[in-house]
Amino acid sequence: MTTDNARLDFARVIGCSRVTLWHSLIDPTARSTWGPSEGDVLRFTATDTREGGSDVHLCGPKADPGYEVTTLWHRIEEPDAACFTEVMHHNGKLLSASQVDYALGKTDAGSRLHVTVWVSSFVGAGLLDGFQAGWGSALDNLTRHLEATT
Amino acid sequence: MTIDHADFTIKKIIRAQPATVFRAFAEQELKRKWFAEGGPKSKGDYRLDFRVGGTESGRFEIAEGPGAGLHENATTYIDIVDDARIVYAYTMAWNGRVHSASLTTVTFAPSEAGCKLTVTEQGAYFAPSDGPVMRRGGVEAQLDALSRLFD
């Protein structure tokens, strides 16, 4: 039984207002739009998005979204920063826990987003590479989505 | 707003078997002794629901100085492997404002002297906050109080 830990950092400059970016990051309906990769789906089964609240969503292939993610909201400071823990299971097996924080700022080009992810994998270090790729892809989706719609 | 990120790992040898040390994390009255009542003035409302998805909470007051005010801990348990590992997420609030969030893994392993306890904490601190250096010091003090239970 091992635990593998990593810290991941991401930054994006997105051509939209901070308020618009904030909404896309926090609102469950908006997250369902940009969150999943091509061919995948992200579907919420419970939402209580507030400090101390929690959301639950399923994600993965449209035919069988077997990943269940529980989000525990720790700090929500609209529209500047948010912090939460995500606990991920696949078909009932615990895979990982990660703590994520968003920091939003203004730039001449629109908005700046910094994302820091502390991840603990309970199924080997290979999952950490998956987190790097998954978050990078999701934030690219977010950028494309916002710049196409604002 | 400034967000500081830091992680730390503390390793400690406790003079008791891993299962015994694990009980000190799992049972409310044992944990109260070293966790809730070993430091600043507790408000006496410590609660522990030790199970996956369960929570832990407690408050303490600092009367004077730069940290004066009411401090609150709120923990949610993510994974529990009996006598081996505990994973949890916790926040600290000061006068009602959450100023830090941490993801923590505690492991219990046998050693010649008893139990090798390893605590790894990954945290985000939202200034103003105690910050990672003071936080590490606080965790070390708690683990010293834990160790004294078995001396």
C-alpha cells in the first residue's frame, strides 16, 4: 500500500472577464460543458456548491461514465479564488484525492487563471501523469470554450 | 489575495504498536487528549466521527497576541485502512474565515521501537494565515503530545 504525491501547477490567460471565468469554473452546468474530453461526459448527481458543501459528478466515456468524483468545497471567494478537495473513485475503488485551488486575476488580454493541484494517488505514480494530462486538457477546453462564446 | 502552497512530512517513532497508535487517532476520547486538549484553550466541543465520509471538528481560543481569536478545525475523512493509513482533508478557520485547506496522509508502520508514524501534509494558505512553518510546528507539537501518551 503506497501513496504517491505530486504538486501540479497550471496557468492560462483567457480572453474573457473574471466574472465569466469564475462562473465557468464554479457553476455545475458550466463545468459539465468544458470539463469532459472528446467522447466523454460529465454529469452531476448532487450539487451543494458552497463553503462546507459538496458536489458529486460522474465522468468518463458516454456509454459508461465509471469515474465518481466528490468535490468538497473549502473556500469560495467570488470572483477571486476557490479551494476544494476532489476524491475520485472508479467502479467503487478509491484512486486518488487531490486538493485544488483557483486564483483569478485581470490582465490586458482578459483574465489570468492559476491552478494548483496537490494530488495523492493510491494506485501508483502513473496516475499522477494522468492528472497532469487531464487538467491540462480540461483547461485547454475551458479556454477554447470561453474564447469561442464571449 | 495571496495563496501560499507548501507541503511537509514529519516522521516520528512512537513507543507503541501501530494498532495502538491507530486507536489514538480513531477513538474520540483518546484523540481528544492529545489533539484537542494538548494546546490552546479548547472550547470543549471536540467531536470525532471516524469513518470514511465522517467528520471531525473542534474549536479553541487564543486570548491575546497576533493569533488572538476563535480558531476552528473541520476535517472530512477520505480513506481509512485499519492500523495502516488515514487520509483526510481539513480546513482551519480564524474568526469564521477559512484561511487554510490541507490534504493529509498518515501512515502507521511497525518499527523496532514500536510504530513509525509518517504524516504528510499538502496545503494552501490564504493570507492572512499561520502559514506552513507555523502549521508544521503545530502538528509537531500535537505529535509530541501523542507520543507522551505512550511514554
